[in-house]
Amino acid sequence: MIKKEAFRRVILPGDIGGHRLSQHVRDVRQALVDHLAGLDVDAFAQALHRAAISEKEYTT
């Protein structure tokens, strides 16, 4: 998800505040909803499992 442009937009200093910032938040919220709606839950669960096993190997 972090590689998707919708989640990596730069907010310009002039856009911090008021309507522009609210619109940025709305846009990112919609991108997140769209991302989650298309998420392959089984594949994500497997990736989480692999990450958990990997972390456990490095911490024990």
C-alpha cells in the first residue's frame, strides 16, 4: 500500500488547513476504502503470518 501514489501525496504548505486539507483527507480516505475493498484477505493473512514468523525468528 505504501507504494501506491494515492498514499504518498505531498501536501503543500498552502494546503495545510481549511478546505484543501479536508479534501486531501477525503481523497486518502477514499483511496483507503478502495484499497481495502479490493484486498485479497487470504493472501494478506498469509503475508501477515510470514511476517510474524520472520519477526519471531529474529527476536527469540
